[in-house]
Amino acid sequence: MARLDGYTRFTFTRGQFGHARTLTATITGPNPVNGVDEAMHHELARVFTDLQLDADSDIIILTGAGRDFCAGGDFDCFAEQIAHPERFRDIGWDAKRIVTTLLEIEKPVICRMNGAAAGLGATIALLCDIIIADETAPIGDPHVKVGLVAGDGGAVIWPQLIGYARAKELLMTGDLIKATRAADMGLINYAVPGDQLDAKVTEMVGKLMGNPRFAVRWSKVVANQPLRVLAQQLMDASIPYETLSNLTKDRAEAVAAFRERRKPDLTGE
């Protein structure tokens, strides 16, 4: 467990969901919705490598503390990045590693989507291998609503799961949808009543653990190979575009309006 010591934005629990060799990684943010600040962003860039190298687990369950899974970027952090653009630029390396390491981890990763998953939170959820959500939980990528390009992996995974037409609509509008609709369109695997969420995760753990370990792991590796290639191609473009969008006037206005609970006065600049 020493490899997992020192995290401030994750807690780790072993042996849940009916099997001793599960490891639950719980996103524990600096605010009630588990919004991503710079500390969490940095930890997300290394946690999946540490989880892969953990010798005492075979299945990872990724979930969120409290009522939400991960509701995207922290607005205090957004304000700092607008005031100091170099801080946004400097997280580019980590942004790529979040996506690539989540696609590279060989262990099955089950997303226990206990609540809202938005922005980077939605990307993380959708890059997991099996997504099981509370049926009332919303999911979406509202980067555009805060003046940003959906550059942290949304453009990689959404079109692969639901096709380009629906993916582009949702990425360009920033609309959130309920988990039930997400399951119907194939964006996630299951949407279940909240009181059945743990039972469904336990059922899935049992199915995976009932098969030979390396057959499961390496089947995932092969299935993820095209996504890994795609991520390498797209992220080198999407991260610079997102960094540029952080410099726009509409970006600053969108964040200010959200924090002040008013309608943004967008100019197109």
C-alpha cells in the first residue's frame, strides 16, 4: 500500500464488493462535488500507474465521495488559471497522462458512478471499462459552457461510444443527460436505482473474477489498442486548443458569470 500513500485527493479501500482483491479508489475532492483542482489533476495523472503496479489487487473500482462522482473543474482553480495562464499551460503534460494511463492500465476498471460526472469527470468515467451509474446521475461534458475546448479526452471517447453526430451535439452544446438516457444510447453500461448500485458492481466483480485473470486483462489491452492510438493522435492537438481557449475573453466572462450566478455576456472574443 506504500505506493498509494501520500494521496490527498483519493482514498483507497481494499476488499469491497465481494472480493478480497478489489481496490476501490474514491475521488475525494476539495469541495462537495469533487471538483478537479490542480492537486487532483496532478494525482489523476499518476494514480492509474500506481493502481496498475499495486500487487494486491486485480480489479479497480473508481467512485466518488459523497453525492457526486466528479463534477468537473473547480471554479476557484479556473479563476486562478485565467489570471495566470501559465498555470493552465503547465498542466498539459498531466492532462495527456490522465487519458493515456487510464487506457493503459491492464486491470479492469469499473466506474461506480454514484452521482454527477461532468467535464473531466465524465471523461474519466467513460474511459473506464465498465460504467455502472445511479440512474438519477447526470453525465455530460460542459467545457464549452465555461469557455473551454473539450480537450481533456472528451473528443477522444465520446464519438467512439455513441457516434460522431450525437457526440458532437453533446460536446458543442455542453448539455448533460441522465444516466438512463446514457445507458440507452450506449454511452455507459448500466443505469440502476441508487440502492442497487453496489449490488450491480458486486455482480460485475464476480463475473470478472470468475474468469482467468490474464485472459481478462489482455482482452482489455487488445480492445483498448485503437483508443490508445487515437488518444495519442488527438491529445497533442486538443490540449493546445484547450490552452488557447483559456486565453479568450469569453472564457473569463463565462467563469465570472457562473461564480456570480448570472447569465454570461458573451462577445465572441
